[in-house]
Amino acid sequence: MLITSQTSDLPALLRSHHLSGGPSGETIIHDLSFAWWPGLHWVCGDEGSGKTSLLRLLAGDLPALQGTVDRPSDGVFWAALKGSEHDQTTVQACWDQLQTLYPTWQHALQEDLIQALDMERHRHKPLFMLSTGSRRKVMLVAALASGASVTLLDQPFVSLDAVSVRVIKDFLSEAAAHPSRAWIVADYEVPQDLSPNSVLTVS
């Protein structure tokens, strides 16, 4: 793994200790010890390199084969709405369900994001009626409004229109200077117009 990071005087919000694991018992992530502090962080890698597996391990969605993860007491935001089990759930119901898990949910920000990402007209539709991009926006609204100390985002720009990409980038650009929350984004590479506090390349 290749690590490019800047130093920080802020305390770590999330820390892995000799973390190893992957889907179906594979070891895609090998012996990773790393810390993420407040601000914006990136996990880069090619297809199949383990980006999503790392996020799932950090969230506790995937059991580790070895090592541990220290998570903040108020939780880590991770939501995958790709599965068919969510197809009949309406957009608003998804947000309502996720909101119960995050006590610091930011309602005003949620409404601002719904407008900025053009999701008001989809609010009462079941997920199976949405395009791939709109379905991804459901997760993005929840992720950015959750108020969680650590938010994990997996390829947030995929299938989004240009206006929505700009909205998310503007949010993440401001997030880089946040004093008490961290956003960890997994994608193939860092966009040229964003400056994360650290970059971890998995291969």
C-alpha cells in the first residue's frame, strides 16, 4: 500500500490495527495499520483492488480476518442501497430509517441536498423506479446529512449528472477543513479539483 498524507494535530477519529480481510474470507486488505483524523481522505485503487472491501471492514459491515478497528462512539456512516432487498422501499422511507441510526442527523442540510440534487420529485418513489444515478443520490443525501463522525463513501460520482457532481465536490472541498468529522472516499483516483488530507492507495 502507498500512503500519501499530511500531518495533523487533531486526534484520530478512526484507526485500524493490523487489519486484514475481504469478501468471502479472502485477504484483499493485508495488515493495514492507519489512522484517519478530521477532514477529507481518499482511498485509491484499480478495479478489484479492495477499495470497497476496506470501507466495509472499517464500517464493520465485513468481519475482519485479523486485526481491529477503533471507531468513534457515535458510529460510522455506511449504507449500501444496491441490493434488491431495498427495491420496494421509498426514498423517504430510506432516509427515515437511516435517520434513526444517527442522532446528530442534520435535517436542514438534508432538505438543502434534496433540492440541490433534484431529489424532491423522487421522494415518494420506491427505489426500483429510480435510475442508477438517482439511487446513488439517495445514499449521498443520507451520508452527507447523517452527522456521523466518520462517513464512508464508495465512488460517489458514478452515474451522477454534472450539476450533482459539482454539488458533491463542493461539499467535500469544504469537508477537508472540518475540525471534528472525517469523510473517507474510495474511488479510482483523486479529482484534480479536490485536495484530501491523506491518500491511501490499495493494490
